[in-house]
Amino acid sequence: MDVRGDALGAPWKSMSAEELENQYSPSRWVVRLGAEEALRTYTQIGIEATRRARATRRSLLHIPYGDSTGETLDIYLPHKAPEGRRGGFGFCRRALGPAPPTRPLAFTAFPVFMFVHGGYWQCGSKDESAFMVEPLTAQGVAVVTVAYDIAPRGSLDQMVDQVTRSIAFVQKRYPRNEGIYLCGHSAGAQLAAMMLLADWTELGVTPNLKGFFLVSGVYDLEPILCTSQNAPLHLTLEDAQRNSPQLLMALTQPADPTCHVLVIVGQHDSPEFQRQSREFYQTLCQGGWKAAFEELRDVDHFEIIENLTQEDYVLTQIILKTIFQEF
Ligand SMILES: N[C@@H](CC(=O)c1ccccc1NC=O)C(=O)O
């Protein structure tokens, strides 16, 4: 292909190695803090939110969804079913009277929000990712944070398979759930987006997936091949293409056209991250998905998730309104 054509269709192809490294280093685009401090702050806020979630909420921690050591998840149960919200414990209350405190929670109905953390498939952990637990569980939503085998232990194909099985596990454990809402951040958004294409037949269950929140994600992995992020990943071009929802999505139809897919990016994400989100959103629309796009003002790659600790944050409100269909 001629160089001009490449640059128009894929501007990263005309970038220097240095510029590409910059574009795919989210912490370098943080304006409120230096890069290292931004990463440290993100981890600290995640650890503190997780400590609070485990101290104040009923939780089931390190539950295996498969045999590999990395295949575990944490479940944070709804704190209460507030007045005026659909969902929560409403169905049980209507059908069976007031819920005694001893009723097994597996038999109650609630929406489930699953979070797939980021960290370029090589860092991050569910144990520092419970940002949104307090505000969501306060509104009657269960939150699940998913662990998977990051590199170098796990390959990208394995991670995609693990996230698929974690969702099937949650569906089997909570068969009366009022919808599974899948959220992924950054590399986790790529893993979440791959679930739009998942084949559930082998897993013996079709999860009740009702919505996706894809936050500051990477959907075309080819540019990553040319950056230092690929050192522990060892992605080949074929690996990158097989795991790029941007390429795969162009070839498929929505399994469930009523499922909401919200693609979200921060004002202070890099231009390449913004382009990736915009183009993935456009591809979803062309493919017939019920997609929406939001560029959130005044937030960077890390604040966009850190702020989910706050109930009045715009993204927390978007998530709650989507779950409770208040649009
Ligand atoms: N080394 C990366 C770290 C990074 O990208 C990151 C860190 C925590 C959570 C998500 C991240 N990005 C994508 O998965 C950076 O420069 O920001």
C-alpha cells in the first residue's frame, strides 16, 4: 500500500518509533501529575477502594472460575435495594415477601457489573480494582472484579478465554441475574470488547449480557507491536489481528442487537487512544450494534476509572442509568 494511503487510514503507520511509544504510554498524557506519580496514584486509589469495599460490603473473594491460579474473581454483593430503583431485591420481595437475612443470595435477583482491569495485559490486579464497588452496591448492583493470567504467564488468547469463562461462571452462579454489564478499562476494554464476539455454545450457557462499558480501550493491537509494551507480550502480527476487535467486528453481526455498547474515552487520553475509541464506535454502528460514544471532559486515562469511587461522577451516573434503564 502506498505510504500516503496507509497514513490516512492508519495514522500511526507514519509515526516515528518515539512518537508511537508516546501515544501508547497513557501516563505521559496525564496533565495533573507526572507520569510515575499518576501510575502510583491510580494504584493507591485502587488499593484503598478495594480495602474499603472488603471492609464495608459482603464479599466472596478469590472464587475460582477455572483451574489456573489466575482464574479467580471477587464478588461484592448489593448493600441494599434503594427505594425507587428497579432491580435490587425487588423481584424477591414482591414474590416472596420481605427477604429474611439468611436467604441465600444466589436466589435473589440483581444486576451484575463485571470489571476487567487494564495494565497492558502485563500488570494490574483485581485486588486493586474495586473502584466502583461502594457506589454501585449501594444502588443494588453486585460487582465482580475479574482476575486473569497476565503476561508473561498468560497469552492474550488465554486471557480472552479466561474472561469468557469468568462471565459464563457468573451466569451459572446467578442464573436469575437482572443483566450482566461488562466494563473493561484500557487493555481490559480490549478483553471486554472481544466478548461481543464470543461463542458461548461450548460453555453451555448464554450469559444475560445487557451492556458493555468500554473505557479508554485499545481495539486494534497492531500499533502495540511496535512499542515497548510488546516486550513481555511477544505478540506476532497474527496474534494481534486475532485479538483485535476492530478487525473482527467488521466481519460479524451483533448476537444481540439490543445490547448497549458504550465506548468511552477521556479528554486527556492520547490522540491515538481517542482515535481507537472513535473508530471502534463507528465500526460498531456500521455493524448494527446499539452503540454510543462519550468523550469525558477533564479526565485522563486513570482518573476516568479512579472517579468511579464517587457516586456523583458522570460515568457512575451513566452506568447506573444504563443498568436501571433511566434514559
Ligand atoms: N505503562 C503504562 C501503564 C498503563 O498503560 C496502564 C496502567 C494501569 C492501568 C491501565 C493501563 N493501560 C492499559 O492497559 C503507561 O505508561 O501508562
